[in-house]
Amino acid sequence: MTFGSRARGDNQLDSEYDFLIESVGVRSLWDLKKLEDDLVEALHQNISLLTPNMVKDDFFLLKGLREDGMHIYGNSLAHLWGAKD
């Protein structure tokens, strides 16, 4: 899922990409760092990666994800805020 200014469409040219990564393929901090490096190289832009564990207790971030998150691959993240798919 991408979120923030890029998902809303009100980004600046130098705005970073914000991603919530929910993948069984990302099992360690090393995997997350490798993914981050690959995305920076592909997008030529700074990025911010979050995992569900990083946001599960952050009401305001979850609210932002619900409001402007753009699901780009895989299953819905509705379980993070108690909704059912």
C-alpha cells in the first residue's frame, strides 16, 4: 500500500514515497533494508517503509492509511483497523 502525498496526488517532485509493506517475503530487517534499497534505486527517490507491526497501535497513522492509502498489491489491510474484508 502506498499512502501520503503520493497516494493523494498532492506530492511535490521531491516528495518521498511512503509504503506499508505487508509481505511474507519480508521476514527480517535485512529483507526490509534490501527492499528499501531496491525501491530507492528503481524510483530514484527517497522512500519510507513501514510494516503492520510499526503502525498497529498508531491511531492517527491508521486513520491516514484508511483515508488516503492506495492499495497497490495483494490483500486489503482492513484487519489493521478491525474491519472485515
